[in-house]
Amino acid sequence: MSSKQHFKISQVGRGVLLALAATASMMPALAQEAPAKPAAKEQEVERIEVSGRLMSSAASAAAERREQPYVAELLGMEQISRAGDSNAATALRRVTGLTLVKDKFIYVRGLGERYSSTLLNGAMVPSPDPTRNVIPLDMFPAGIIESLVVQKAYSPELPAAFGGGSVNIRTSSIPLQRTFNLSVGTGFSSLNTDDAYTYNGGGDDWKGSDDGTRSMSPELRAALDQYGTISQINIAEALGGINQGNLAQAATIVRELGLNFNRDIDVQRENIKPDFDGSVSFGDKFDVGSSVFGVMAGVSYDRSTQNIEEQERYFSVSGDDLVPLNIYDDIKGTEHQVKLSGMLNFGLELNENHRFETASIYLRDTKDEIKVKNGDSIETVNETDRFNTDTSIRYEERSMFSNQLRGRHNLPWLYDISVDWQYTDAKAERDAPGEIEYRYVNELQPDGSFSSFLRRNQNAVNYSFGKMEDDTENGSWNAKLPFTLGKAEMALNGGYSYFERQRESETNLFNFNTVGYSLDQLSQKFSDIFSDESILNTANGFQISNVTTQADDYIAAQMIDAAYVGMEMNYDYLYRLNFGVRYEDFRQISVPLNADGEVSGNIEEFPLQEDGFYPSMSFTWFVSEELQARFGYSSTVVRPDLREVTPVLFIDPLTDFKVTGFSGLQSTDVTSYDARLEWYYDESNYSVGVFYKDLDKPIESIELSGSDGNLLMSFRNGDKGEVYGVEAEFLQQLNMFEGESYKWMDNFFVAGNFTYSESEITIQQFAGTNLTNLKRPLSGHSKHVVNFQLGFDSDNDEHNATLTYNVFGKRIAFAGVNDKDDAYEQPFNSLDFVYSYTPFESTSVKLSMKNLLDEDVEIMQQGELLQRRVEGQSYGLSFSYKY
């Protein structure tokens, strides 16, 4: 993309596009934007403070959950810490009915990540992952989290985009007293017994930011601005016309532009440095007259290295058998990762009726992945004397910066009305500079050895430069008016919210042409093949070109305006009724751009506008002091992500699949029903529930036909779908036996949950597809999810241990086409152990061991392996000090 094009994107993306979105109802042929998704009202609940035992912290979270009017699960800071979870994603894996996918995304009740949403302190914030609408939860370190609330039943103060559940990440609040926490740790993976892969200028960027060697040079950017498309013919035309002199000058320009790429990328091996993580936080409060001022600040840093062992295959079908098109059984590599986060919160409590808070959070996650794949593509799969060595280097910086101002006010002089509000300004960015892919071909020689040479091809080397910026504003207010009507405690509540998003995304793709090189030259290492001398040698005919056959850039905007009204009634502590309705006006436009920065395609296909009412109801019957029954109903929506409705090609970073958007996607209407029984006792609690969801036009990932050796995925709406199941949970201290011989059991407790569900979708055939099964389970849905936890606390609280187990049932990774069955991700059994020793009140040492069963992640299709990722076992040791 040229700088001229980049300028066009900036101008349209920040001004015109939002205007188009705002006026979409009057200009149906123009852009439409998505109304602001309202921020969830922050629940005011009484916190139960318990010290010491892990059992008590789990019971405290259960007590808060008991008071929630809608079905919700909660994890407190102490539970997260004691289970050894390092971030929000791994912590949520332990919640009833939740599974963790790719260590980043949460599936609620077996549904894919599109059916979950994430809020930060009740506000909507953008995702730094351009391929998904939800935030990768591994970006939130445990140190900044006060609690995690997973609401499984919809309530009207939440955004209407609600499928399986909503995760609200509540960051650490203003402390009750001065607090200081310091933690340092290290870790090791069983995969790291071999040396790590690295390259010059990469792999050891401890800062987690590029030093400029990978990014596009100013000279290359200027050339794109001047010539548009980089090619000898195009540049010659820009110089004045196609003639011998201009062609010769253009060839020189093209060669010299090749010098602006980072070519010192020879893959090397080096000793793996031990992982390191550290965090420090400080909080205090100060009396200012009759008011209280508080501050909470923290920073955390995590650097890790993990080797990669994988397999990848792709098949066509012949009769009842699968025929391999790609076989890569030897994939090795290394992922270098740096995570950095910072938090600064201020609070001012004027009196018991007025409180103001600010929260500034910065998150950055940098990954540098080097992968070397040995195996066969469609060209060599049937040849015994040739195989490929594919090398890829993918560097990615993801960041999110959020500033939030919020307040709570009680107005006793105005009928005891309470008001809370928030304003959040956030930006997410993804920078993927200088990503590289190339292939060496290995041929068997007469002496039995293999010679290796870079492909002689017009597209021998591929460079990619990607950049995405997502800016959002979110504001909301909620009001509550309490009153009494006989024996009924009543409350009328309502509120308003808005959400605005502007996104700019550009991708520049370049190829190196090696047709003019000899095989002897191509047998050298990468940096020698493309040395300055080699590139400038006219005899080699070196050329670069930028790929313009596919629109890779797009601009998008979204606007949501919403309002809701609801009623609460608690009748004589016998039952509680909550009901309400939300109205949302949603406008969205996502416009693909060609290489000249102009709209690609018919603009009338890109706007999406819808509005509607979304009711919800929750009824709680207090059967006895220990037993309560819940019933719920709601109508919500699941909308397609911006990238899914934009017809541009991208690579899914989690699966390495090629994916293209589809502008014809429609939203999914979801109708949900819940029923649940909950028992609460002094030292235990139990629950069992059933749920049913009806899905109209569910969005599904499908494989397009004719992908010829590489998966090409897209998205389509099914006709209808449904999900229904049962879930149960328990927490029990093992003190039910009397006598001295059983007293040791008082130090143990068990907790666990189980979800079993069924799903079904009906879908029709589409142009460009040949789906094998038109009736099947939902993609990403697991029939069963099991979590189990065994905890131990010593009498003196010096020793604490937790053993946790998690497993999910197999789930469709993608639907089969051309008579191939659906591909299933296989169950993954996870067994983790954490031990903590606290010799002094303020000092503790923690040992963690993950994946003790040494399971691998596998995707199978008709009994054949498609993908395998070796997870390995990991071990961590940390020291912490706090007062």
C-alpha cells in the first residue's frame, strides 16, 4: 500500500466512514455502522473477606455468585493466584462449562469464541487480534485482575451481542490499606531440551518491540506512493511510457528497491535462555479532609521461549479413502514471546455517596515465531526423490491501551436514586512487519545425498507487512430507583450507552523473483543469495513485485446506540424477579480497498444496519435458606466480525489457514432458556442446571472447494441450530467424617464441574462449496466439559497445594467438503499441580507443573491426522513478597 493510499485510508477511516455509518438509515446504498454496544452495569455486591484457606476463597466467590440476579460464575483474585494461573484465559478454564482454545479464547457451554464477549470493567474495548472480535484473554496478566465474572444468562444492561456468555474482567480496585507486591519467577518447558531457532535481529528482542529492521523502509514506502504498483512495466509507464530506456531505468529501480528488505534472516540455533517473569504493584489511600484518595499502580513483564513440534497434513478424497496432498510430519520451530502490562488507577471517595475512579491499562504482547517445515507439498507428495523445507518467520506486536473514567453516586435526597457511569477511550493495534516465507527444494543425488536449493520461481520469497489500528469510544450510564410496595422490595432501573469504532487495516505483500538465478547460486544460504552484490548483478535478473491480485486492505466503522429499562422485585425473601428489555440501533460498514486505495467491489453490499428489542427475564425462588431455584429467558444477537464480512484474504494466526471474508453474512438471533438449582451450606455448595439455545442463521466456518492442497476457509450462515444440555458444580470440604483418624481430611477440599450438551445445525449448499454434512453439530462445540480440583491447606497455612484436571469433548474444527467427513479436534486432558510454601507471613515460594499427562493437541479427519501440536510439560518457580 502506498503512502498515498495510506493517507486515503486515514482520511476516510477517521472522518467520512463514521459519518456514513451514522447516516446509514438515510443512505442505504452507503456505509452503515454498528451502534455502540452498551457497557455492563457494574454489580455492587457485598464482598466477603476471608483470610487463609483456599477453601474460604472459593466459598467467598460462591457467596458473591449467590447474590447475582442472573446465572453467573465468579473467580476471585485469591483463587486465580492459588491455582497458579498466569492470565485471565487459563484462570477461566476452571469455570463451569468453559473451555480454553489455543490458550487465548474461551468457549462458553461448548460454543465457539464468537458466542462469548469480553468487557473490561464493564466497558467494551477493541481486540488487538484482527481475525477475531473477542479479546485474546491471555493478554491480561493475573496480577492486574481483581475478579472475573462470567455471566451465562443475559441481562438488559449488557450488550445485546450475547451468545453463550459474557466475561467481565474487573481490575484491581483502590486498596483498603497500603499494599506492596513483588514477584519474580522462572520457567522451563520439556520441549526446550533442544536449542532454540533464531535469526539475526530477531528472537532475543527482550523489549518486545521491533528496532526498525523488520518494518517497511521509507524508500519502499515512497516508491509505492510514487509508482502505485511495483513492477518493471508499471514503473516504466510512470516514467513516461514503455520504451527501451524507461524499461532499463525501471529495472534498475526495481533491483535497488530490493536492497530495502531485511535479508539477514538466516535461521540459526542457539541455547535457550530460561524464562523470566516479574511484577511489582503498589497501592495506598490517603485521607483528604473528609474524603479519601487512593492510588493503585502495577507493572508486569514476562519473557518466555518455547520450542515447537508439529505435524500438518491436507487430503482430498477418493472413494472411501483420503489421499494426501500435503504431508509435513517434521515441523520444528521456536516461539519467542514478551508480555508487558501496566496499570495506573486513581480513586476519590468524596463521601459514602460519591465515588470517582480512573483506570489506565496498557497491554502489549509480542511474538516472534520461527518455523521450519520438512515434508511434501502437492508437487512432491508422490515423489520419493524430492521434498521441501519451508521456512517462515512471523513477528507480531499486539497492544491495547485503555483509559477509563467512572463514577458511582447515591442520591438520598432524590428518592435514593443511584447512578453509575463510565467513559472509556481505547485503542488496539497489531503490527506485523517483515513476515517472511520461502521454500528450499531438496533433491536426491546419485551418491545418496540430498542437495538443497531455493525455488527458482517468480514468487520464491514472500514478504508481508501488516498493520491494523482500532479506535473505540464507549460511554454509558445506569440509574436505579428503589421503592417498596407492600412486602416487595422493588427497583426500577434503566440506562443508555453508545459505542463507536474506527478500524484501518493494511497489508503489503511483496515477492522476490529468482527465475534468473542458477541452481548453484540458489544452493547458497538465504543472505548470500540476496546479498547486495547478488541483487545488483544484472545477470541475475532479480526483481521484486508487490501482490495486487487480492484486496488486502480495508477500512471499517461501527456505531451502536442502546437504551434499556428493567424492573427488580424481591418479595418477602421468597422470590426475586428481574426483567427488562434493551433496544439497540446497530450500523456498520466494512469496505475493502484495492492497491490504489479505491473501493473494491460494490459498496451497496457492505453496509449492515439492524435494530431491535432484546428482552430478558430471570426468576429466583428461595426455596429455603440453603436452596434456591433460578429460571431465565432472553433474546439476543450474535453479529459477524468486521473481518468476516470483508472479502479480503488473510491468514488465521492460530491455525495457519487461509481465510476470506464474505460480505453477505447476517447476524444470528439467539433465544435462550435456563433453569438451575443451587444449594449453599457453610462449607460446601452444589448446583445443577439445564439450558437450551435456539439459533436462527448461525454463522459457521466452512472450507471452500478447490483449495488444491491448502485449506481456504470462509464463513456462511446456516439455516438454524440449537444447543441444549445440563451442567453441575460442587464445592465440598472433606470434613464430613468424625474421629481422630479422619481429622487429616479436614485440610482437603474438592471442587469440580461438569457440562454435557448436544448441538445441531442445518445448513444448505453454497456456491463455491460442497459441504459433506448438511446436518451436524455446531463448529467448536464440545459435548462434555469436565473440571476437577483437589485442594490442600495446612493448619498453619504455610503449605497449600492444588491439583486441577480439565478435559473437553471432541469438537468440529471445520466442516468437511467434497465427501470428506468433518474434521474434529480431539479431547485434551490437562492435569496441573501447584504447591505454595509460605515460611513467613509476607513471603511465599510457588512451584507449578502444567500438562503432567503430556497430552498433544490433535485434529483428525476420517481417522487421519490433520494437525498435531506437541504441548509439552512446563514447570515454573516463583518468589513473591507482599505487605
